[in-house]
Amino acid sequence: MSRGALHWLITIPADGSVPLDGVAPALIEWHTDIHPAARLRDLGLSLVELEIFHPEPARVTRLLSSIGLDGPLSVSSLSGGTAPYLVAHINTPQGVRELSVPRPDGHSHAER
């Protein structure tokens, strides 16, 4: 794939499916000498915690462990029939903010 001067390989198959219903990361191999993130201006943002909600938390944990992903994250179970989702807690200059989407039942993450 490419955009402007950036070129990379990505682990999303041709059919566009995403790993573990979208809660697992797509792996990227950048074709650059310097990682593109190193070029970004520091705006004082940092990840406090990433919460992963999935009906098969052990499967998610195994996958994340197999690729060596570590960091401030937790994996929690969802009841059957509930769509997986992510919640990111980001430290900002104005305090911690939460990024998420409404849950399939229409409630926000904060209402659980």
C-alpha cells in the first residue's frame, strides 16, 4: 500500500476482513528508514490504557502475546451476541479522555 511518499505492507487480506472482529491489530511493515511515527510532532498525548472487549478473551490474549504486544491493556469478556469493541484512555494536556464507540446495546462505555 502507499500514500504520498509512504509505502508499507499490511496484514489485511484482500476481502478486507480484520483479525478477531477488529480488536486485534493489523501488522504493518514500513518501507522507510525512519518509522513514520517518529516524524510526528509531540502533542503531549499518551496511552493510559487500552481496553479490549471480546467474547473470546483468551483467544485475544493468546494472539497479542504471540506477536509480543505488551503495554497498558486489558482484555475482558463479552456475553455472546455482543459485538467486540475497544476503549482507549488517552492522557491529554486537559486530563484523561476516553475514545470509544457506542456499544451495540446503545449505551456508552461509561454506562456499563
